Amino acid sequence: MPDTPHRHLARRTVLTAALALAGTGALTARSAVPAAAATTAAYDEPYRPQVHFSPARNWMNDPNGLLHHNGTYHLFFQYNPAGNTWGNMSWGHATSPDLVHWEERPVAIPQDDEEMVFSGSAVFDRDNTSGLGTAAAPPLVAIYTSMVKATGRQRQSLAYSTDDGETWKRYAGNPVLDIGSDNFRDPKVFWHAPTARWVMAVALSAEHRIRFYASPDLKTWTHLSDFGPAGATGGVWECPDLFELPVAGEPGRHRWVLIVNLNPGGPAGGSAGQYFTGDFDGTAFTADPQDAPRWLDHGADAYAGVTYNDAPDGRRVLVAWMNNWLYGEKIPTDPWRSAMGFPRELGLRAADGGAVLVQQPVAELATLRRRPALRIAGRRIPAGRARLLRDAALTYEVEAELRPDGAGRCGLEVRTGGGQRTRIGYDTAGGEVYVDRTASGDVGFAAEFPAVHRAPLPLDGGVLRLRVLVDRSSVEVYAGDGSVCLTDQIFPGPDATGLGVFAEEGGVRVERLTVWPLRSAW
């Protein structure tokens, strides 16, 4: 939960809405729209994402409580039930059978008169260590930051569900962890099997530290160690995550990944997420050497990324907020504001004696593919712009292999038409892949929005490999087989439906290109 909106408390009255609840009673407040609204025609407004989750109405930010349980993916999120800007922070809720098709549920944990409900995580307490369920019906437990409205103090609290997440109750003994700080937030909790206990990673935001705690029962917590400052420290640290992954191609080798989001200080300005690889022994995290910060995403619109607990088949799936605190409350959408990035499967690949994170959209994206609208192989494009499709629809996926053939810059142009375009390009002199959204449509709502975002990426045998997910108001770029990602919002007009290739100072050879129009997930 970002520190920037906290400053709103000093300059405007906090809206409280009619959500006051008894501390131990069932949390019965309902969302501002019916749970089934996500499947209605209302999801066809201008700029409304068709393959990304967005709430039917009102403000959303950080993903929270990502948990797979009994065949259902739960997505909780920071939500304002009463408005389209930050405030009244509560946990919204959506569920999915496949990470693609979502149903918005009633608000799970609403704010009350005393506290707002900031970011956190959720676990399935299968052995009922907390005693909040029974052996026959173990509970789901949410661990969240409760922000005391009267003082600004941030402390960690619990809510629990004994009906598979349909309804939630606050724990009567809240808070379970209070160190007297105003910058102590966003707990990520998981079961650490080697030590047979729960582990929490939580941000000491202003100090650029991640603190680790352990608990036998989710109620009593013992301080283990701190990590940081390290890496990027240009803004407050938030929304940590910690998990172990195998290193592809090196049987038996595993590394731990610590995600630390920060605001501001990202590579594209404003909020972003960084990661560290290293070792976690159940008590302390020791980072591998690194020369510079490692970014989850080099675009402007991927923040607060965290991963699912208990995802099936051992997958590690990340979801991030597809927005940026530089301009998040100004983007031109109504009656909702903000979407989530498409879920990504994470892996590690060996590189330079260490390991780097690789990311790809979850495989379930393919269920939305229609028949290819275009296939190209072995075609040279001379210097200039070549339109490949006049009407590529508004939502589609592109896979391409481009070989610069004398070009200083080359790449794809998406959502073109009416003087608008978004470029996904490669600069051969700089060795960088980039997204240029300066002419992408409506860019005038914030001075920080029109920009070019870049990431270093060496070509692979002279070839640029791209996978691009285009929605009505976003592009997500996976370059170099997922070793570099750039996520950017765009707001083009309805006539910007073209797709093409460009080359400057020379040509480009399209070794392979396929375009799949995508069905709406709604």
C-alpha cells in the first residue's frame, strides 16, 4: 500500500462510507455493484480491458491475498467502494477458475470506523494452527495491514473465513503485530516447510528494509532478521514477496527470489518493482551479488506485484497493479479506475554465474485466441512503415521474431490510425528494447504520461524476439523470451485499429510474425 496516498489524509477528510462493523462479527458489506456485474454488457465501455481484470466500478490498486484454494483463484485487491480515487481502503474480491475469466465478488474485508484495510496476503491454514477453524474445516486466513485512522499507525491484523472465502470475520485479538510504526506494512505470509512454521516478510517502508518474522499459529510473531537497504532505494519500500524457484537447465539448483516494490524510483519514473535472488535459510535472506537493481518490469505500469500462494503444479504466478502513482488517479476511465496486469508465470534462468527472472503470460491466455489474423515468415521490410493489418481488432496477441537488416531502429506499431500509434521497438545502437507511447492516443491528462520506456536487451543471434499482449488500454511486452518486460497503459481512440512494422535508417527482416485476435474474457 503506497505511502503517497497516505499524505492525502493530511489534506482531505477521509471518507468513511457506511461500512462500520463489529470487530469480531461477520464482514457483510457488499460491493458497490452486484457480484455478477463483471459478466454484463457494462464491460464494453471505452478503454475497458477485455483480457485483464478490472472492477466494474470505482478505484482499485494493489493486488492482495493471492491464493488458490479448492480449484478457485482468489484475487483480493485494494478497493474504494465509494469512489474512483484512492480512499476508504478495503479488500475487494474476485474469483476465477483459470486466471482468465473473473467474477467480482462482494467486498471481503471493508474498512470500519477505526481502520482502513491496507495490503497483505492470504493462506490456507490446512492444519488449523491458528485455531480459527476446526480440523474438519480449516480456515482461510488473511494477514493485512490495519491503518489506524486516528493516528496513522500501521499494524498487522487477521481476518478469517470458514466458508471458502465467501465471508470473512476479523480476529478478536487484532492486531497481532504492532511495533508502533507509521511505515510498517504489506505482510506476505507463507508456510516454510523445513522449519514447520509460518514466515512473514513485511516492509519497514521508510527504512528500506524488509523484516522477517516467524509464527507457529499466525497470531504470535517472533522477529527473525532484516534485509536492506539494498538495490533501488529512491522511494519507500512496499509489498514484498519471497519464494523459491528452480533454475532452468541446472537440475537440483534453486534460488530464492525476494520482490520489493518501491514508490517512486522506478526505471520509467514513479512506482515499480525490483527483485533480488539469493538464499533463505528460514531465518535470513542473503542476496546474490548484483551490480544494479533488477526490475520486474521496465514499463511505467506494473506495481505492487506479488504471487499466488498454493498455485497448482508448483507454478509461481505473479499479478501486478497496472497503473502508476505518478498519474494513477487521473487516467481517463469511468466508472472504474485501474486494471491488473495479466497473470504471469515466473521462472529462473542461469545467467553470468547467477540467475535472472523470466516471465510469460500464463498458458491459459491461449484459451482466448481466435484463428490467426496474420502469419508472416521471411519477409524483408525496407526503411519506412509497412501496414500489415488495417483492422487488427482492439485486443490481440502478437509473437514476432525481427532481424534488424541495416535498421538503426525497428519494431512493431500497434493501435495505429487517426495519427495515433504505439511503438514497440529496438534501438540497435543502444542495445535497448523500448515502448514509445508519446503518440498513443489520449496522453494529455498528466505531464508524466507521454514517454518512451527502455530496457537493455542484447539480440539473440541477431534476432529480437517479442511477445506482445494488446488490450483496449494497455500493451504488455515480453522480450528476449521473457527476460525483459515492459507494461504500459495507452488510451487510443476507437479508430486506432491498425498494426504494422517500421524500420529507420535501413530495413528489417520479419523472420516470423503471428497475430491472434483475442476473445473477451467477459
